[in-house]
Amino acid sequence: MITSNCLSVNEGNHLTIGGIDTTKLAQEYGTPLYVMDEDCVRHNCRLYTESMNRFYGGNGLILYASKALCNTALCKIIASENMGLDVVSGGELYTAYKAGFPMEKIYFHGNNKTKEELDLALSLGVGRIIVDNRDELRRLNALCAEKGKKASILFRITPGIDAHTHDFIMTGQIDCKFGVVLETGDAMDIIRLASTMENLEVVGVHCHIGSQIFDLDPFCEAAKVMMNFIGDIKDELGLTISELNLGGGFGICYTEKDDPISYDKYMEAVSKVVKATAEERNIALPKILMEPGRSIVGSAGITLYTVGSVKSIPGVRNYLAVDGGLGDNPRYILYQAEYDFELAGRMNDEKNEVYTVAGKCCESGDLLGENIALPEAKPGDILAVLTTGAYNYSMASNYNRIPRPAMVMTSGGKARVIIKRETYDDIIKNDCE
């Protein structure tokens, strides 16, 4: 099922992305192959920025959550769309730096930032550091003192919201590795402590309740809780919080079972809660930040594989083996994540067979999907997995010492390589005898 506006079927019955025949992309660049459509990425960026302008009068900033997919080409696209960037590691920060991304529009997250990462952030002049815990707070304050700098910080708060999503991607409940807990008073205590530190300026608070969320209520409840917390900070500490980062987690359509709400509906509903609570608590409307990642790049990407073998076990199942697997997409083995699959060269053929799609790794759990309806497949067919733009390349590994795939970007009917295919020499380059 085609759910992305960058995908279509041409007169030859082939899947296209950005107007380009995917079978030709597979032939030219090889498989496995990640393909991203730049026009779709930009379209999704603009949905958010236009909604921010409409519902908050421009008093806000959309931050792309680069953990979903991070490379220099994408950082440059995000910068050109006048968005900010959410980074969660020194590697993501360094990638943004090498891409020429404006450092003042970078927000640095992470529950266990190392001294070296914080040092890099201060040296490069990132705009905001989101502090996760007391140890990090003290570490950052000491580093700032050493460097003679003052850091603008937000605190990550766990607001106690159940987001009704997979356990591995729920992040707003009390029992969570991220942030300081609101309900126990820990959040207020750490902000009180920070307010006494000369090298730090508390400018905001942040929350993120989870990923792949389809309901409005958890987002609205989180906004209400956080706005009331801002009011409490003003009442108890006399501090004005000027920034509220409400995170991301907006759901996207992977299969026909998913029914996401349009992003402007999320933005509108949350804005009403923010404004109403600000009025109730007699506090100034803070600058609003949001961090979409998956919903920016997920639908803009596909992965192409070549079918290597088809094995039938009568009365049990049919296996279709491809030249990739958990090394380039571990989400099925981790989350049982579901995708739509297509034979890229036979899009309108009847789907009269059911397959388990297996990868090539030496691991029995190396599967990309089960009970997948497809036309009768044969070796050499190109299998397309849709909506793989988020958390596929970024979670890829070299398990079994398999090189990671290349990534190409389509735009205006043309394709360009934005990540080279790894070679065997790349695999061994850091080995020492």
C-alpha cells in the first residue's frame, strides 16, 4: 500500500520514488539501498513550520530530531528550511558542525553526556544543553567555570504521562532512564539547585512522552502538566521559564492499520492547552519548541533489496531471503515493527503468495517481516520496503561484518549519493594487529 506522496507506479508497473524507477536505482547503485526523497522531506518540514507560525504566531522553533536519521546532506536541508536541530550525541553534534549547521539553533540532549561531549558542545557554542540529572548539572557547571563560559540550559522532565505506545519507546512515565521526575519534587529541587550556579542560566524545561503516538490526549495532557510546572517554578522560585520544549513522537503511517492524525491537528490542539494554561496561571507564553524526527523523514524513505532465494516448507511457511536484514533494519527484531512490502518491478500483479522475509545474517531472528502478501517472487526480483526513512540507517550495524548500504537522495527526477556504500576495507580500517 503506497502511503507516501513521493511514491507512485509508472507505466511499466514499477515502483517510483521522486519520479525515478526504483528498479533502475537498484541496478545503478546496487542493493541493499536506502533511498530518500528530498522533496518529501522538505514538504514535511514545512507542514510543521507553517503550523508553528499559525498557532504560535512564530513564537517557536521546530527542531528536527536527528536521531531518526543524521548525515551531512540532511543537516544542510534542515538548515535551509530554517529549523533547529536536536542532537543526542557527540557524533550527531559533530556531523551538524561539519555540515555548517548554525550552532545557536542546536539543542543537545542525552541522559549520560560525557565530559568530552559537553566540552565539545561548549567549544562549538551550541544554543542549548538539555540537562538530564544532577551529576550532569554539576559536571556542566564545572566545565563552564573552567572555560569561562555560561551555558543556557533546559531540564528534561518526566511528567508521568502514559503515551500508549511500545514499552521500549515510552519515555514520559515515572519509571524511565530519562530526566528528573516531576511528581516526587525532584524536578523542582534540581531547578532550585541550578538557579544558584553562576555558570548556568535556566531558560526552559523539556519533556518527551514517547514515539509513534496516535492520540491527541497524551500530548495535550503533557502540555498542561508542563505549563503548570512553569507556573509553579515562577511561584516557588521566582524564575521565569522562557522556553517550553514539548518533544516529538508524532505517529506516522507504516501500514494500513496505522491512522495518524494530521500534524497541524496536533499543533492546534496543544496550542489551545498551552495558551489556556498560561492565562489560568498568569504566566507569559513561553517560546514553544517541538522535536519531530520520524514524521519528517520516515515516509520519505524506502529500502531496496534483491531477492536471493525463495524456500517453501509445505504446511509451514515460505521464506523469501534478501541481501540485507537486521544489519540495515533491526526494528522488526527489536519492536516487531511492521512495514509494507512491494515487488518493485511488479506493482500491480496479484499478491497471491505469503512470505516470511528473511535477511542474510547468521541469526534465526533475522527477519524483516512475516505473513507478507506478495506476487510469486523469484531470485533477482527487487523487494521494496516502504517508510524506512527513520531509525533504519541510524540503527544500522556491521553485524557479521556486513558493510552498511549506500543512501541516495532523489529530487526533481534526479538521484545523488549522500552516503557511500561501505566496503570490506571500511570494515577492517580500525582493526589493530
